[in-house]
Amino acid sequence: MYDVLILGAGPSGLAAAIYAGRANLKVGVIENMMPGGQVLLTESVENYPGTVKGESGMELIMRFEQSAKDFGAEFIHDDIVEVELAGDVKVLKGANNEYRSKTVIIATGSKRRKLDLPGESEFIGRGISFCATCDGAFFKNKDVFVIGGGDAAIEEAVYLTRYAKKVTVIHRRDELRAVKSLQIKAFENEKIDFMWNTVPVAFIGEGLLTGIRVKDVNTGEEKVVESSNAGENIGVFIFVGNLPNTEKLVGHIDVDKSGFIFTDKEMRTNVSGVYAAGDVRVKTLRQVVTATADGAIAAYDASKYLEEK
Ligand code: NAP
């Protein structure tokens, strides 16, 4: 029986493990892949206080993980397929084992949202990607298109200019959602162009992706954009927001219409003894710093809950 079981080992889960471990609780962290979550895809973390200049998401996470281990957290590799959260003893059923705990902190994070357009699934891995740091190098001196106008799209567009001949950001409005500092970087970069008020409607090619059918949202006019080098394959990086990893939890816990978990300011969900922290919960700012803060608050409240029980 654990005092605290943490589901997910991204920044929020690892911060919760550090705080719960430091409170002398018996802590388990369950992860179905490797610790880290989405920050592993970040080549350089610039906005987490105290990060070492040029440090990657992976390096930062390794230090988080070590701290959690130093405070006694046990790491478990399993895929949770079913949960029973309502009683005093919470049960998490995994593919390998069953786990029991007095409290649970859900820190399962989120994943990239797809557009669900014709050709999208077909060209994933053949021109379409959701991760610039993973796949950018495949498009050396090629024309690359980024879909979206948020922080992820603009940060990754700037990153992609290292490899691409040109990066065109296709955005559905005429202004970006990304923070000003990222916008300035993108506007100053000569390799980046913008296609405003435009959405993709289909992805085209034979074997490899060579074109995107796009629509002007104001006029409804459609056209196909292709490589400036006729017939050459192109890269498309899609960054249109995230979806929460809560599929196994829906029906057990209150979530919004997209599946993000509702919490109060102490990270409590509607189920007693169950918390949510990080990108998986309803919140406005999804960053490493807010994820770690959520994890700390959830662990602190879980330890108070255990004392009062
Ligand atoms: P986001 O902030 O939700 O932005 C999604 C972008 O995609 C928006 O520009 C949106 O357009 C566009 N979009 C959504 N649905 C679309 C559709 N069907 N067709 C075309 N465009 C569509 O998502 P994100 O950029 O992935 O960021 C997610 C969270 O992570 C945010 O909280 C962000 O701040 C954080 N993040 C932070 C950093 C950093 O701090 N360096 C880096 C990456 C992500 P509209 O603008 O018109 O809505």
C-alpha cells in the first residue's frame, strides 16, 4: 500500500514525487514510457528558473528524476488500464500489476492534437510530423510548413530554420497566439514566412508528402502549396494544441469537454484523495514551471489529507 501513487513522470509528477518523498511518504511513480513527458521533445529549456543555458529537456528531467529517487520515490514501469478511485483505497490496475494507494496524483500530461484531415494519417512519418526536434533534420534544404500559431508552432518554426530552406507558418488568423518574445524571434528570422487566415484542408502526395491543399478562411478560395523546387517532397509540422491523457479516467473524475481534469487551487479533483497536476488539468499556462508548482501543491495537500485521515 502506497501513501501516494503518482501517475505520470513528467515535470509535475516528478515534482510531486520529490515533495511527497521529502514528507517521508511511501511514494510510487508509474510511467508507461520513459520519465519526462513532452519536455523531452524540447531541445533547449529557456524559461524554467535556474536552468543551465543550452540544457535540453532531457537533461533537466534527468536531474528531476534523480532528485525524486534521492527522496525515496519508487519508479514503476507499467501501463494503467483501469482505475478505482472512489474508495479510501485507490486501486490502479496495470498491464503488469495492480497497485493500491491512499492517495493518487494524476500527472499524465497531454499529447499533440491531430487535425483529422484527409491524408494526415497516411503521411505521418512520410512528411507530416508533430515534433521538430525529432524530425527536423530529415528536411535539410527542403520547404517546410508549420501549422498553428501558438507557442509550440512558433518555437518549432524557429528551430526548423536550422535545417529547412524556408519555413512557412500557416495560421488560421492574422495574428499569432504565441508570446511576444517568440513572435519577435520568428518575425526577425528571414527564413520564416507567414500564410495568414489560412487552414489546411488536405495533404497530398504519392508515397511522400508533396503538397497541402489550403483554404483562405475569408474568401473560401482553395489552392495547393508545394515545394519551390517543383515535385520535391515537403515537411509539415502540426502544432494545433494538445489533448489530455485522460482516456482511462473519464467517468471516474470530472473533466471538461476536451478531457482536461477540473481541480481546485490545491489540485484536488472532485474525488476525495485524488489530485491532478500539470498539463492534464484545466489551466491557462502550461509550462514546466507551472507543472512543477502543481506537483508540489498536490503532494503537500495529499500529505495533509493523510495526516487528517
Ligand atoms: P495552443 O497554445 O493551444 O495553440 C494552438 C494553435 O493552433 C493556435 O494558434 C490555434 O489557433 C491553432 N489551431 C488550433 N486548432 C486548429 C485547427 N483546427 N486548424 C488550424 N489551426 C488550429 O497550443 P500549443 O502551442 O501546442 O501550446 C500548448 C501549451 O503549451 C500552451 O499552454 C503553451 O503556452 C505551452 N507551450 C509553451 C512553450 C514555451 O513556453 N516555450 C512551448 C510550447 C508550448 P488560434 O490561435 O486561432 O486559436
